[in-house]
Amino acid sequence: MENVFKVFEKLFTERCNHIPLLDMGEDSVRYDFFTALTLDKGLKNYEIILESGIDSRCYIPRANIRAYRKEKPKMDLVVDKLNICAEFGLFRQNSNEEGTINKTNRLIKTLNDMIRLGLETYFTKRKAYFICVADAKMLGHQLQSKLLERFPADYRITPNLVTELCEMKTSNFDFRFVDKMNELNLSFNANILHNEPILADKINMETRLIIWEVIC
């Protein structure tokens, strides 16, 4: 996959030569990774599944079955031919360059996605990746509790860690997946495979492309 990552980096850098990061959404990250897969792996468009239903063994449905009878969490990208799955993130400044962003919420989104990916790889044996573009507003962020290293880092995600984060009111975890992780007493390692700067004409602050592999 390393060559896919390099092609992806080249494509996203070229995008940033023409479009400011502020004008992009997360779908731009997904689209360029999709394109990298088609170029490097020769995949057909229909061999890449977007918004694929997550394996039902990966989560405990919400208790109110009637209200959530159509509940079906999605994975951003799945490629059965390569036996991979991926979630994506884009963490950047907002329209006020001098303002701040909610970095803690973005970190918890990262952990949430890594838990989803870890459970997916546990049950389906797919290789699982969290693919993220982050700028200086997010880079270097660390929780006051220092339970995690500064972003980005390799993470060891355990039931005890999530419990501690929740007790400190670092909320917004998706307990459908957390409860399943706790039920199975699983822990996940998220290891950085790719961490490179994006140097482009429309980039106005340090921006990096970071890819983790999530292993159960």
C-alpha cells in the first residue's frame, strides 16, 4: 500500500496547488484516495465501495429498536479485492485564521474511527487504515490529562483508556462500538505508516498527510 499512499499524496498535493484547504471538505480526501487506488492498483470504480455497511458483529445496536430500526453504521471505504477498509478525517482551520478549533472533538473522532476500524479488522480480517489530513491548528494537540501523546502519534486504545477519557468528560464516543470493544475486552494499536508534509501553493500553514494502520 505504500505506493498507493505516495500516489495519494501526489494527487492531494496537486489539489492543494489549485484549491485552498479551507475550501475543501473531507470528501476531497476520500476522492483522491479513491483515485490513487484506481491508478496504482488498476481497480474498477465498482470495486471500491463507498459508505459500506459495517459488519453487524462490530457494534451493539441502540436500545430503542423502533427509533433506530434502520440503523446501519457505515465504513467510509471498503475494497474487497485488496481486503482493506478505511476511514477518513480532515482537521483544518476554520474561516477565522486567528481562531481556534475544537481539537479535542477531532481527537475523539479519530479514536472513534480507530475503534470502528479495529473491530472491523477483528471480525473481517481486513487491513484497516485511518487516513487524515491535518493542519497546524490540530498538529501537536495534547489532552490536558496527557493520556495520549501529542497528535499525531502511535496510539494504544484500550477499554481502560476510553473509560478514563469518558470519566474526564471527554465525550462523544460512539458507545455502540465502545460497548462491543469492552464486551470482547479488545485493545487496538494504531501505528503511523505515513506522515508527510503537504507542500503546495494554496497551503498557508503546516499541513500533513497522516495514515495509521489499526491492528487488533
